[in-house]
Amino acid sequence: MKLLWTKNMSVGIPQLDEDHKRLIRFVNELEMAIDGSLYSGIVDAAEFEITFHRMENYARQHFAAEESLMQSLHFPGIEVHKTAHCGFLHKTDELKKQYSGSTSPRDAQKIVKFLCAWITDHDYLMDSQYADFLYEQKHPPVAAHLVSSQSSTGYGGRVATKSAPR
Ligand SMILES: [Fe+2]
Ligand SMILES: [Fe+2]
């Protein structure tokens, strides 16, 4: 099943939303590689691993961007958030080692299943926290950045999951 980015996943910062969309596209590309094995029963391991590797590198850069934002905001949940990012990279490393060279669609599906669950949960449960914090603080430098977005709300499309400031 393909993952979809929806507006309620928005963190209110266009650049970070684009990163999330790209990460989802990577996962969908991996899923398509599995779909391609439908008749042969064999996944193209080289193609799958290249995409997985690219997704991992992209995630690393995205995490660095988020952590730098959280640092600049003095976001109180930064350490827990960094630990979650670290846990993801540790797990992807483990999966790479475990399934390296495997052409089994079932092995590839295990990887995709993990990525789908982690990305969705992390976006809803953790990225939403700094997004809400940012929204509540209306941090000036980021707020200035958001004004230039194409949003009808003027806040990058972000809808706070907590109550909006009065
Ligand atoms: Fe994120
Ligand atoms: Fe994150």
C-alpha cells in the first residue's frame, strides 16, 4: 500500500514538509521494487539497496535540519527527538546488514513495513511536537520565513494539534 503525505502531516515549514514528502516517495519507490517482483518472485537487490541507501542519506540530512531548527528554538524535547532519529538510523543499519543481497520479496517487505510505520508514527507523534511548539512560540525568524509560503493560513498550512494561541 502506497504511503501518502496529507496536509495534516504538515509541520508548517515548507522545506521540512518537502523532506517528508521525499522520504515518503523513497518508501513508495521501495514498494514499487517489490511490486516489480510479482511475476519473477525475485526483488532486484541492487536497485532496492541503492534506493534504501539514498533514503537513509536523505533521512540523515533531514534529521540534521530538524535538530538544528529545534536547537535554535530551544525546543525542550530536543534530546528525546534526537534519540528517536538515532534509533531510526541504528535500525536501518541493522536491516541493511540483515538483508544485504537478499532478493526475497518477504525480506524487502519487512524493511518497507518498518519504514512506513516509523515515518508515519514519527511525523504524527514527534515532528508534530516541535511543529506545535513553533506554532505556539511564533518564533520570529521562522515566522518570517513562513510568511513567504503559499499558505492560506499564513502559517505554512500548519494546523496545530493543540489549541492555537489566542
Ligand atoms: Fe521529520
Ligand atoms: Fe524528526
